Amino acid sequence: MADTVEGLTVIFPMAPSATNLADSLSPWLGVLNNTGRPYEVLLVADGITDDLRAIIEKITSKHPRVKLLALEKPTGFGACIRLGIAEASQPLVFYSALGGGWNPADLPRMLKSIGFKDEYTGRVVELVNGHRRGLPEPSGRKRRRRVFGFLFRVLYGMWPEPHKGYLGRAESRYWYRARLQFGLRIGDPNSRFKLFHRRVLERIVIQSDGEFVHTELLAKANFLDTMMDEIVLADKCVPGELPDMSEDRKKVFSNPKFTTPTTTQAAPPASPEMTTA
């Protein structure tokens, strides 16, 4: 674990029609107060209305650590994350969504994982992803997974990683495509529950405006050789229907963008040819 307690920026994108924000935010503030860390909460409105502004300003007047950010017009979850990261002031950055089954009680477990140092490699965990429990696994899929695990044990002398949760056919197909296209090993790339060290985000240019931002951040962090961890979330957050992410996917895959490294570490090649390869 890290020797010092690092501050935390929490980002919550919101739709213009968001309601009951005070009730949704209250459990998060309770958990954040118990972490013993300095923190700030950025409520990023994906298009601002007078009613939403009034609701948020009422919250910020009671909680000085909560701030309002807003896009002029609805653009997407990725655009909100991009704005939130640009305004973040703390070394650690976490984002999620208010409501929708995301449980603030899972955040302290993530904070225990971030900064963990591997005793063999000396590398430190700089990204933690939350894996949804999802749906009951079909019996046929469970049998196939057991057979695969046995063959893996015979061939490689070790059991594969434990199953973290079944997210449905659509998410499974999406995982295989992300694995082939971007080399991702994270089990739930579409999760809206991610914790980063800001030095990782400083190297990444977010190009996605929509929901593909979750995969883009993981793919670019993976390209930068970031050490990642993944925890299984407590609540069974069932995945919804996958939106169309083809436009952002093509943009990121064909012309990925990074910033110039600000540290003395060797920078990986950031050209489109090398990234695609």
C-alpha cells in the first residue's frame, strides 16, 4: 500500500433529467467521509437546465466539497468524464454513476487495492476496475468453463482465474472483441466503476464522447503498460442493453491519441501504426 494518504476526486456524470440527486448522493458522501481522505465530488451535467442547476446549487451550498460542472448541450458520458478529469485536483480519480445499482460501499475496497506494490516486480497498481456480478450463469456455459479450466490446468499446470460474473451474451461478445482488438484482460470493460491514479490519465487523451470511454481508458492504460486490478462488486448490477459505440471505437482504434509524458519514464510509442499493432 502507499505510505501516504492520497486525495480523491469523484466524478458523477448526470443527465439533464436527473432527479433525487440529494438522496442518491448522500450515501456516497457518507462513505467518502469515512475514508479519512481529502476528497472532492464533481457533478458533471450532460447538458444543463435551470431546474437541474437549482438542485445542484442547493446541494453545493450544504456540501462545500461538491462542485458543479456542466456541458452546454448533451454530448455523452465520455464527454462528461473528459471534463471531470480536466478539472480534477486530487491524485486519485474515481468515476461512477448515481443510482443504477452502483454501490458506494465498494469504493473502500478499491482504495485498498490502488497503490498496492507487487513484491516481485516492484510495480504499483494504478488502475482498479469494478466487475459487475451480473446474471446467473447458464448451465451449459458453466460446464464449458469447467472443461476449459481442466484443460488449462493440464496444459499450463495452473487453474485459470476465478469466474467473476456472467454479464450476458452481448457483454460476452463485447469482451471477446475488446480482448482481440485492444488486448484487454479486464473482465468487465463497460463497468461504470473505475479508479485511476491521475498520472495514468495525464498520458491519455479521451476521444470518446459516449459509452466507449470505459473501454478506451482501459485500452490506452493497457498500452501504457499500466498495472491493473479488478474487484467483484457487492451488488448484482445487471447490465442493460449495449448502446452503439462503433463511431468512437473506430476513432480510437484508427487514430489513438496520447499526451507527451511528463515524467522521466520511457514513453511507449504513440503513433497510430504502433498502437494498432
